[in-house]
Amino acid sequence: MAGHSKWASIKHRKAATDAKRGKLFTKLARAITVAAREGGGDPAGNHTLAAAIEKAKGYSMPKDNIQRAIDRGTGEGDAGEIERVVYEGYGPGGAAVLVEALTDNRNRTGAEVRNIFDKQGGNLGEPGSVAWQFERKGVVLVDSDRYGEDDLMAAIDAGADDVAIDDDTLKVTAEPPSLTAVREALEGAGVDVESAELAMEPKAVVEVTDPTEARRLVRLIDALDEQDDVDEVHANFDIPAELLEEAEAV
């Protein structure tokens, strides 16, 4: 799945640029607020909140911003009427696409997501149409040019399920409650973590090797990522790494 993990790395780098513009902080704060509202403000007992905080820290979001987002979720600020909505569909090449959104207007967001699917050659499906093809996991990415699998053994000791090398990326997967412990163990062992977050990992991947379909699929996912209410986009494609780089460069 070299292309799949490379896509995750590319997403992280692009999101870091959004963080510099401030756009990503809005999305990160919203995710923290909703997680705190749904499961309480203590990350020790709310792994979804813990993961949202870890992700925010990974993009250097200030501690004050994180705390304000938690306070809004626990009723100490105005959380608004934000709700979590999931959209499911298929993209070019037959790839399953799962979109997680946080919105205060379900009708507006649904219409915009549907429009993006239509414009980019995808099809928005019914609830449950693709979700069964994914499972939620904690995912930590590390640069394989700097580290080897042996450097990540601390992750296994901390509860990780697997460590695998995938092109230029080392990928650690764990059950969601173990994500924070795995990241802290790696950092304690002197490993620089590229990203650590909860993700809907595909149980199997669809190979997309046609250059035209690869470009259209990447455009679909990028357009969904850019939508203001979309929190995360997950897909089960495997595009060859070199083809993925070409698609991203278009």
C-alpha cells in the first residue's frame, strides 16, 4: 500500500500549510469541541478527545486554543449546534470514500459534499454503503529515511498492533485508546513523529493505476478536504507512489 501511506504523508504536509494560514486550526478546534461534548472533557477517559488533542499538538496549535475548544464542548463556552455527520460514496477508479464532517447546518453541508462528488466524477452513496470497508485505528507515521523498524519497537511495547514500512513511510497502527501512549513512547525513545491521529483504515485497497482516474480521484479528495465543514476524508485506494506524485503536481 505504498501509494496509500504516501497519500497520508502528503495530506499531513498540505495540512501543515493550512495551519500556517489558520484554516486548519478552525477545523481542529471544532473536532476537539465536539469530542469533548460527546465524551467529556477529560482526555484520559475520552480517547477521541485525546486523539483530537494529539493531532492539534502535531500542528503546533497553541495550548490556550485547545483548552478553549475543550471548554466550549463541556459547556463553559458557546459550542453552537455543531454535529458530526458522515457521508459515503465512491470516487473514480471505484475507490470507496468516507467523509467525516462537523457542521452546524446538515442540509448545507450535504448539498456541498454531493456537489463535489458530482463535479469530480464520484457518486455519493447511501449511509452504510462503504463504511463497512473501514475500521477505526490509531495511526502514527514516521519518516523511514530517518528511522528503521527496529527504532519503533517502543511502540509495540506501548500497545501498538503493527509496524510496517510502506515506501518512504513507517506506519504504526494501534487500537484508538492506545494512540496517545504509542506516540508518547516513540517520542520518549527519541523518534520524531510525523503525524499521529485516528483514521478509518481500509480493510482492503482498490488499485488505481490509470493516470486519468488517479488524477480525478486526487482532485475529488482534495476538493472534499478543502470544504470548510469536512473534518476528515478517508479512502481505500492504492495509487502507485510515482503516479500519486504526478497527480498531486497537476
